[in-house]
Amino acid sequence: RPHPGVESGAANVALGPVAALVDRTKDAVRKAMGKD
């Protein structure tokens, strides 16, 4: 998904998968801690 402040399409393509991985990691941590 697009992130505000990222104007460059190339930057969005490069950062998109990283941001998605971070989001999934945060979700996994929340579930592991029982705060989902």
C-alpha cells in the first residue's frame, strides 16, 4: 500500500515489501503477546 510522503514510484516499489514485512512482524508480535 502507498505510504504518505513517498512521492517516487521507484521508492514505493522498493519500500513496499519492506513495509509489508514490518507490518506482518508487528501483527505477529501483538498476537504472540496476546494483545490482538
